[in-house]
Amino acid sequence: MPKNKLKVLMASAEITPFAKVGGLADVVGSLPPALKKLGCDVRLIMPLYGSIDRKKYRLKKILTDQKIFSAGKITIINLWQSYLPNTKVPIYFIDAPEFFQAKAVYLDKNNAERFLFFSLASLRVLPLIKFLPDIVHCHDFHTGLIPDLLKTTEFTFFKDIKTLFTIHNLNYQGKSEIEVLKTGNLTPHSLACLSQDAQDGDINFIVQGILNADIINTVSKTYTKEIATSQYGAGLDKIVRSRKKDLYGIVNGIDTNFFNPAKDKLIKQKYSTKSLNKKIFNKLALQKKVGLPQNKNIALAGLISRFVWQKGLDLFTEELPKLDCQFVVLGTGQKHYEQNLKKLAKKFPYKFSAQIKFDEKLAHLIYAGADIFLMPSRFEPCGLGQLISMRYGTVPIVRRTGGLADTVTIKQGFSFKEFSTTAFRRTIKKALNMYYKESYKWKQLQINGMNKDFSWHKSAQEYIKLYRKVLVKKY
Ligand code: ADP
């Protein structure tokens, strides 16, 4: 690490453990401690949602009744501070009840406006807390307009701050009516990239992040290549290609302390590569918990996911429970997926269990107790489920796309390319064949997965390199 300490502000809509909807929260909650270890002064900022327990997480109010000028009026905010649990990474919370009083992270409407206000307030508090970052590291569409706000502000305080925009999922774009710009005290004429974007009648937050950040990255090398194609570009492939020379891919890590079968307090029986035979007690506990017959001899496949189009749940048909395998799925999302999975559970009660909820504890028991972990995603920027499952010696079966293609090789699991029920079923059958007939090979897959390094260390080093690249970038 060079003499001068890098100062980074990370702004995100979700951060584990304070508020989580998907993998974004896990990433922003676990990368910073690794950056801090490498000598970086990294601080986080997020909205103070109604669901965040101020007592439990020891939040302290550090600024009261601050005036933020937005959309022609004054909005009063407070700023709270705490630390990422068990670390010295500071985290700030924008307390603006008008926008974030609700318990949910995302609401049915006004998300673009809510997160633009958050972006504006996140910058406005920096001089007040006397933190002048070298870089604001923005995550996903919610913070896509931070580069615009920095480029248009009249305050000299902000003039040297650079931006890195990380795309965790290109399909969530934050499209909004042009009027939303008022919230950021902007107009389509404020910047060329805004007028360009406004030509089609709306403002697309992720487009702004892509066009306007100094450097951009996605969360795996394959996804970085994929989003430049029409198949995976979610309508933005041309825009992505226009920034190709500033676009990088850095694969996610996981919190290897939290996800550790040898220390996990949320599972029935702790185990490691040396005591892999003990994993079976988690399987029996899992079968009992989700109402499947307790049988240590039958293979058990798990899935933990948001139930959305991306995740490939259409591949769950009646053919699956007919295989010599039990299934447990955990998740919530679009009603038609929930209904289809519940229907399978009703029709095949001894083979299929559908757990329609968000349940951290059950998720850990599935990672530890299942033999196989399923991720048949249509696209997957990185994916964390497969990393966590490998850490627990649970063999992944994944569709070969994005981060799944980069992290699961034949040494740790199985993959298929064609998005079809036939290819999915064929691959599960192949895995079951090895599970039942070649147990020594199966055990090797488990051990290879468990021995793989999923810590943030290497990727955090890559982020530091990227930050340095942003700072020396010539225009
Ligand atoms: P995405 O970010 O697209 O949702 P990832 O695989 O990157 O997908 O991350 C999902 C994270 O959320 C994982 O940590 C997974 O275990 C967790 N998760 C998803 N659904 C649930 C659920 N219903 N209960 C508990 N954890 C869940």
C-alpha cells in the first residue's frame, strides 16, 4: 500500500446485516473489512430504513436537523453512525423519514426519487463530517447519479472526487420520469449524458452510472463480457460497449467467517473437511425441519433464491421430483413461481418441499445439509449461493453463465449451457449417478469446493488496483 491512504466512500441501498434483499447487501457488507486490512480508509453510507434496529446495531446520532435543498425545498435529515459488526469500518445512515420511513428497502413506487435523494444527501454530509474521499464507490442503479451530482456541484470540496460504479445486476435499471432529476437539483441540460439519456423520454439511472463514472466494473469477468452482447445487455449493450475500455470484472468473495461450517452457530452440526461425515446430521435435521422423510441415503438438492425470471425457476417441472432425489427450495418473489413450487410440494410431499419465506437460519441449514445446490440461472452477474454451498461441501449444479461459469469448474461441481428442462434434468441425473455410484469422486468434489479460497483478499486487492487506476486516469 502506498504512503497516502486511499479514502473511499461506498454508497449502497443494501448492506448486510442492516438491510438485505439479495447479494448486493452481502458484497457491500463483506468487501470493506478486506479493503481496510489492506490499509484503505473505507466508510459506508446507506439509508436508515424503518426496519433497521438502532439499539441492536448501536447507532449514534452524529448530526441533527441538517437542511438538504432538493426539488426546490428544504428536507431535514439526521445522520447516524455505527460500525460494521466486529470491525472498525464506519457506516453512516441517512435518516430522512420522508423517503425511508418504510421498513422495506424497495417500494412499489418512487424508488428512483428515494435513492436520488439518498445520493444527494450522502454527498452533502461529507463536508459536515470532514471526510473527503478520493473515490465514491457507487453500487447499482440506486447510486447511478452520484457521478452526475459530483460533476455538476458548485462546491469546490467535491472537485477532485472520482467515481467507480459497480454493476451488480444490469437488469435493475431505475428508469424514471425526467422530473425525478429535480430531486438531485438537476435538469436534462445539466450534463451532456443527461440530455442524451432524456431523449427517449426517461432517465435511466444505471445508464448514468455507466456513461458518467470514471471507471466501471461488474462482479465477474464473464458477466463483463456478456453485458456487451445483445443477449445479456438488457437493452444497454451499445452503451456498455461505448465504455468498453473502462470496464473491468472483479469476482465477488464471501464472508468466510460468517459462512464457515466449522464455526457456524446456525447449523445443527459443525464440520470441516476432516469431519465431513458429520455433515449428515445437518441433512437429517434439514429433512425434519422442512417436512421431508428423514433418510440419509437419498440425495437432497437445495435452492435458495429470489423467485424472479433471472433465476431459472421455470426449469422446475414435475419431472424433477420423479428423480431419485429430494428437493428443498427456499425463497420468495413472483407469485407464479411461488405457486408452481407449492404445487410441486403438494403433489410430491415426500420428494419436494417449498419454503416460501426469507429465512437466514434455514438458508444456513440448507447450505450445510443439502448434498447438491441448484442455480439454473438465465443470467448471473456473480452469484453467491454457489460460493457458499461449495464452502459447505454442497456440490453446485449451475448454468454456465456469468459468475457461475467463472467460479464452478468440473473440479467442484456440474454445469450446463443450454437453458432447457432437458439439459437441467440431464445434469442433475449425471450428478446423481456420481453421488450414488462413485462416492469417492463425489467426496473429492466436496473437498475441492471446501478448499477453494472464497475470501475477499484477492478481489479486495483488485479493487485497490482499480481505485488507483481511477485516480491516475487521464481524460
Ligand atoms: P441475488 O443477489 O441475485 O439475489 P446472489 O446469489 O448473489 O443472488 O445472493 C443471494 C443471497 O441472498 C445469498 O446470500 C442467499 O443465501 C440469500 N438469500 C436469497 N433468498 C433467501 C431467502 N429466502 N432466505 C435467506 N437467504 C436468502
